[in-house]
Amino acid sequence: MRQTIFPKTTSLSLTEDQLRKIFMQFDVDHDSVLSRDEIKKAFDSLGAWFPGYRANCGINYADANRDGVVDLSELDDLVSYAHKLGYSIK
Ligand SMILES: [Ca+2]
Ligand SMILES: [Ca+2]
């Protein structure tokens, strides 16, 4: 009997594409920039245990120009940070 390499969980991990869409949904003021508060709400919706902490870490990771917010050119890094955490569809 061959062992399966797939994990036993039935939940699907979110792709980077899906994560990007989720983050942009939380751009509530539609300025194409994600503030710490918007990112916190996005992590909250992803089911993060400490959304405030994740928001801080995500901004630290992605905020290349150090203005404290994540713009569209930095979004890919925020998405890859969230992707590494392995959030899945609830
Ligand atoms: Ca915004
Ligand atoms: Ca920035």
C-alpha cells in the first residue's frame, strides 16, 4: 500500500492570488494603500490568532519604503508573507 503524500486535512490552502484579492477587499477607503488597520482586519478575516501582531509583522516584511503602509508595489510581499503562514479557506 502506497502512502499518500497529501496531508489529511480537507481544507484548501489559499493561493497567493486569492490572498491578494482578500487583502484588496479590505482596502475600505479605496486609496489602493493598505493601512495597518486594514491589514489587521484582513488577517482577522483569515482567522489569524493575533491579527494585530500579524499586521505589524506583515508591514515590517513588506513595507519597502518604510512609510508604515503597504501600497500596490509592496502588496506582493505582504501576500507572500501571508501565504507562508498557510491560511486556508474557512
Ligand atoms: Ca486603504
Ligand atoms: Ca510602504
